[in-house]
Amino acid sequence: MSSERILVRGSPVQAGVVGAYLASRWLGPGRALELAVGLEENTTDPFVTRPSVHRFHGEMGLPIDQLFSRCGGSPVLAAEAQTADGTSVQLPFSAFGVPRGGVEFHQYWLRANRLSEQADLTEFSLSLALQNAAHKPPLAQLAQLPVEFGIAFDRAAYGNALLSFAKAGGASVVESGNEQTQDAELMIQCSPDAGDPKWDGQELTIATERDIPGLEWHHLSSAVRRFANLAAPLSDCAPEQAEWTRLALAEQERVADMRELLSVDDPLKSSRPALQRKAEVFAACGRIPTEDYEVFTPPEWLAALWVRGVRPRRSDRMAERLPDAHLLDWLDQLRGQIASLTRQVQAA
């Protein structure tokens, strides 16, 4: 008889993500894992993952390329979100342009734009150029390019593939309502209505919001990876529970900052201290302060601040070292290289 048992409740893809990881990283002698699979609330939208999906699959020993075509995979180089006024913004996972001499590219763009009107900053993003191209490059080709990317899967196909992997690893899979709850030392509940994430006693809750593509994936993968790293005897793990909850809530704060940035009337007057600091520092000098337990990348913050109308009053002084003519030529060349590389990828 198993001495420890975990019960996971969620939709097929939610139970699949959590269950597949637990089957590979937690399940073993003296441990049992049951996945209670409910109905999928959203059967049409793809399940969008962030760039950490590659590491996540590597940790499980489940090659992502094996699931790519089987589960209707498509590369995702930027997450698309909506602002309060209905404006759509693409949040690229990789940097705009390329840094130079330790100075971020947008600092050079700001200086060049004072010399002569430049193309929009978004035209200097290889990620956005590839994201918006008619045909996405294959995984092998993308892996050779200086970009980070996630993958959008068919929700049902990806969930079923992960459930099959978990089952092959020793987990039992049942329909919701047929699970055995009385002898579970821990129940993991995945739900968009779960409220604040917490691990309290015999229950661990994972909120699975979907308002920003990739966020549902992040909550699930981050939560189960954190649990596996903190795993202790389930009957005696109060410190681990407290630490799991602390880290989950810290990440939730960073997500709340991004939500507010996209929705608040004036980011410079936000009631959230971390967001107000980001907006104020960026408005002053173009730098983006990094908080502990960030979820979004600096390019994503840059794109969100930009679309909300926050502009730096000055550029980094280190960007002044490049002669004017050299600077303008470099930007023209870089923009042309991005366009040329995108065309080459499309033609391959």
C-alpha cells in the first residue's frame, strides 16, 4: 500500500501538465498519483506556452519535438494582450534589436530618433517579424536564431499526450467524479477560480488565468516545478508549504503589475509600488527595474510600457559614444538584416 498519495484535479491539459511532471519527478516507490480529469472549458483556443516549455520538457525527458506536429504545434515568439482602450500589443520574448557596448538597443533608437525620425521600434524586433510572418520557421531553424520562443499546441491533443505520458509513468487517470479522495495526503486543484495560490495542509491550489497568452502555462508549470523542488514527506512539510505559497504569491504580484500596466489610465500614477517604480524609472532614463520573481521578460515590459505611451525623457549617456552618422547607418543596416533574415526564413 502506498504511503503517500497525490490527487490532481483539473481539465485535461491542466491535469496533464501537472501530472506528467509529477509522474517523472515525484512518483516512485511508496507514492501514488491520481489525475481526476474534468471537462475542458475552452476547446477552441490553443494552449500557449512560454519559452520555459523547452526546459520543462527536458526535465521530464519528454522531447518537445515529438509532440510538435502530433499536437498541432506552432512557434510563439510574442504574447498578444489587450490594453484598457482595446489596443492590441505584442509582447516579444526576445530583445528589440541587439545591445551594443553594454547599452540596450532602445537607448540607441531613442538617440537616433532625436537626430531623424526612425521607423517604429517594433520594426527592429526579429521576434515580432517572425511572429507576424506568413509562415513560421521549423523548430530546428528557430533553434539556430537569436530568439526565445514558446509553442502553441492544440489544447485537447497536448492534454491527451501529457496524460498518456503520466499514465505510462505510473499515474492513474480517471474522470472527474470517480476519484478517490479520502486517502489522499495532498489534493492539487487547478482552476481559473482558485483565487490566490496557496499550499495549506492537504490542499494546494493553482490559479490558471488565461487573459495573457502563456500565463495559464506559466502558473501550472511553475507551481508543479516548485512543488517538486520543495517536496518533503507530505505529513510533515509546514515549512515547505509556507515557502511554496510565498514564492507563488510573489510571482502573482508581478503578474498583477503587468495587468495593471495594460489596464490603468496612467501607469505613472499606479497604486502598485513596483509598477510605479518601473514606469517612473523608464520615463526618466529608459531603464526597466527588475523585481524578484519576475514572470515577464524585459522586452515584454518594454513593449507594454511603450504601447501605454510611457517614453523616456532622455537616453542612456553611454549611447552618445557612437558618432551620429555611424549610429544612423547601424540602425538602417540592422533593420535591413531583420527584414532579410525574415525573408530567408520564409523562403526556406
